[in-house]
Amino acid sequence: MSETHAFKIVLNKERAITEQFNLNNLKNNYLELCQLIDMFSLHAIPQRLEELKDNRLTIDVTYKSTIRDLENKLRNTKRRLKYNMEKY
């Protein structure tokens, strides 16, 4: 039984590292896009500002839901890792 939990510990740790990397990468991409939109908004004409606001909303909807899902997935992976470590 302990071999099973030891194997699951290794798998969950690997999964946690991968998920953390993906989450950080996605957050960095989101922040970079937001900064670019803010930069282009500084001296934009009113018509272009509306387009940028629409783009910002699209980016928010897309990225925020994905980020939230990845955070939940990572939290669950950490819980599984903790559970298997306690059982080991």
C-alpha cells in the first residue's frame, strides 16, 4: 500500500509543478496583454479606445475563467499530494 502512495506522491508532485508553471505562464500572458492595451490607450482616439475596451473585455473573459480553473485544479492537486503524503 505504501508503494502505491509513494508512486502517487511522485505523480502528484510532477503534476503540481506542471500546473504551477502553466498557471504562472498564463497569468504573465494576461498581464502582458493588459499592459499592452493600457499602453495603446494612452494617446488613442475615442473610436480606438472603444475597440481597446472591447478587446480588454474579451481578454478578461477568456483569461480570468481559465486562470480560475487552473487555480482550482492546482489546489486540488495539492490536496491530493497532501493526502497521499499523510497516507505514506
